Amino acid sequence: MISFWINLLYRKQQPLNLAPTTARAIPFQFMEKDTMQNLKSFFRLTAGAGALAAALFYADSAPARAADSSFTPAQRAEIVNIMRNALKTDPSILSDAIAALQTKAAAQKNASVLDLVRRNAPLFGGSSSDVVLGNPHGTLSVVEFYDPRCPYCRKVLDDLDALVAAEPDLRLVEKVIPVLGPNSTLDAQAIMAAGLQGKYIPFQKILMADSSAPGMDRIRNAAHQAGLDADKLVKDMKSSAVTTALAKNVALARSINLEGTPTFIIGDQAIIPGAVSLSELKAAVEKLKNSH
């Protein structure tokens, strides 16, 4: 393994052929000229902390593989020391590698989630229990997962109104998920129950703008302000319709390994987790629109 990497390093000025059949050991003396700088450049090129760890492991602790290498034990030990010294003198080598791995992992996760969205489109955008902002028949689909007690979700409410007003073909599906504890569950149940009386959005806005102490009194007050039957709302909060709808939303959030709220799924093209500005949302919708 070490000989393969060093061969690539030595040939780095030539077109690289990564086929296994080209991975041959080279004489150790080729490492003598500008070795440290070349290794640093090579580590950044590979950007693989895992690969680096594997190299150290195989070079340092796998004597059974010695027969497969053209290096003597002393030469292998020197290679390990060079690698270690490179990391000591320039720790950014490792941090750059870790950052690259994290970026790659995030990209792979997003790709996996978007594939799940494509294969289960009705679950994300076609549920009859979720409210739709904007055009119910719009071709530009955005799904928001939100918690009613999340401060960032509260902050983005006005931005969502502006977003749907700016794009007449936007269909924005809101999926409420209680992830911040028992008070979030109460608020989520109340919002869903308000939907059974046809006043999901008015009640949602009043409740999420209310900074008073959480509890049933607060929910009843918000229901009165929204013109709802408060007694019916309280009863419906525990109904099978509300319980089932919330359970489905939570299960869907788990299926995409949702890490925070709000999280926006832009069509089947992008995922925007966490706090986001109106301009970023508009840019994402515009990109989605241009792809159609």
C-alpha cells in the first residue's frame, strides 16, 4: 500500500492512472528530493485522513505484508516517521483531510436523502393532513419540517409568506414535528387540531407568536383569538387523526435523519437545514424553477 502511494507521489507530474495494475514499488532513493514538501502536497491531494491512518497502520504494524513490499523494515520505519513529522510540522494537513471527509459525507447524506424523497414523493408532498402554503397545484415543491417552539422556525414564518407571494407556482408543504419536548408536543397537537377546524395557519401564527408560558391556558387563549371552538380543539388534540398525522411526520423526519428545525427540502434537488434567510430560500426556489 505504501509503495503504491509513493509511486503516485513520484509520478505526480505525469497523468495519473489509478488502475491497480500500475501500482508498482519504486526505489526508496526517489524520496530523497523534497520529500517532506511532496508528501504534504500528496496528503492534501488525497485529502483522506482514513487513508493516512491506514498507511501508518500497514507500514507500522503489519510485518506479514513485508514480503509484498520492496522496502526494508528500516525504510518503512523512515516513511512512517516522515509522515508523522509532516503532520507535526503542519497539522493543517490532517484538518484539511478531515474537512474534506466531512464535506464528502454531507454530500453523500444529501444524495441519499434526495433519493429517498424521489422514491417516496407522495409522503413528502401529498399528505392530506399537512397544510399547503401558496399554490396547491404548483409545480415547484418545497417541504418544511418545523417545530412550533423552535425560535428559528418562528423567525422564518414571515419569510415563508414573502416566498410564496414572490412565486405563484410554489407549493410549500408544512410538516410540524415536535422535537423539543412535551411543550412542543402540546403545540404541535394543537396546530394539527386547528387544521380540523380549517384554521391551521391563523392558529399557528397566533400560537407561535405567543411568548407566554406554555400550557393549555395559552393554547385555549390562542384558539379564542383564532375564532376556534377551544373545547373541540382540546378534544381533537388527542384524536387518532392528530396522533397518526404527527407520528407519520416524525417517522418521515427520522427517515431522512433530520438533525434540526427548520429543514427545507427543495423539490428533489437540495436540502437546507437550520436557519436560512429569505434570499437563500428565493435563490433555492429560483434554481429549482430553472431546472424544470
